[in-house]
Amino acid sequence: MEARFGSSSIYGKRMAGSADMSFMTIGELNIFKQATGGDAIHAEFKGKDKFWFTYKGLLWFCMNQLPKFGGDDGKWVYDRIIPFLCPNIIPENKRDPRIMEKMFEERSAIFNKAITAYRDVLLNNGNRFHEPEEAEQIRKSYMADNNSAIEFFTTMMKRRTETIKKDDPSKIEAIFSVYRDWYSEQRYPERYAKNKKEFYESIAGFVGEDYADMKKRTHTGISLKDYELTEEGLKLLPLA
């Protein structure tokens, strides 16, 4: 979808995606955001004139591992993704080699049941899908795994157990400096590094707060009201 002619591949489709998407890294989810946000999408077929369209279908991807992506990866992007873990693997001795053939024979009944269930869900939930708590937890784990700032926050920071002291080592400048050193040690692709603004916006989005409300100014600098570096994080602070 993100390639030059990729956006045209979903034009006119009611459903698009992949039955078995291989693991990949993507620079930025531009077309994905436009397709899921109802925005006009710029597209072209090879050798044809360019055009604009709005995608009104469903994107459905099946995969063994969620893809990595950079660029804009705030909470507003993840909120467009509803992840479902499917751990119930059918044992090989119970697999039906004719399952596709049988389902095709019953396609009219399957389709009718799916449409009926879809209608009932929307009517009973005010035209909104109900998202299970498990999906929200998977999404949070995905955010932490894909976003270096959130991974740092969940592994190298903790809630404060005491009030902010005058010599607080976890000032926002120090935290960001530790993040950069930590990031360099991880040897991640450079495109996933965050600048200071992106770093703190990612953390604020993850905890569901406004960054401005998370800060506390003292006469010695600015700290986070409720969060500080862990003991492991403090070890990465430069020596005075």
C-alpha cells in the first residue's frame, strides 16, 4: 500500500489486506492513515493518469508478527488498529484438507450469517464495534515494542515513590539524554529515533495525559510530576 502504485491496488475494493503478511519494516504509514481516516488518497495505475479517491472498505491483515513502522507513530495511529491474537492452532491430525471446499459450498449461508451478525452488532452498539480488553492490551504491547520512546519508558522509568527533591536526577533534559544513550546501545534503525518533542509526546500519549500537565517546574529545572528513572536508568546518567 505504501509503494508508488500500492494505493491503486485498494481502489474499488470492499476489503483489502493480506492472508499471510510477511514481517516487514515500513518507513511511515501514510496510505494506511489516509485509508482508515476517510481522507482523499492519491493513486495511479502504471502508465495511467493520477487520480484521487476515498477508501470506504475494510483493511484486514493476517500475520505471524506485527510490522515495525516509523514516522508518525503516536497513539492516534495505533487507535486505528484493532489487534486480535489467534493462539488456537488446529492440531495437524484434526485439520480437514477439504475445509476450503466445504466452506465454498456453504458460502451463501456463511455470508448471510456474517451480514446478519454485522447488522446486529452495529444496531446493539450504536453503530460502533465493541473492542475487547485483550485487544487494548495487545495494542499497548505493540506500541511499546514498536516505539523506542515507549519501550524506554516501560523499561527504564517508573512512578515516583517520593516527592520531587531539589537535586532530582530525573529532570526532563537528563531523561532525554539517557534515552539517547540507551537508544544508541540498542542499535535500532536510525529512523526510529525520537527527537525531544516526539519522545515526550509519545510518552504522554501512552499514559493518556497532556505533556504540559505532566511537567513540574522547580527553581533547579523541570521534572516529570509522577515519573522518574529506574535504578538502571540512573546508571546511564553522565558522571558529574
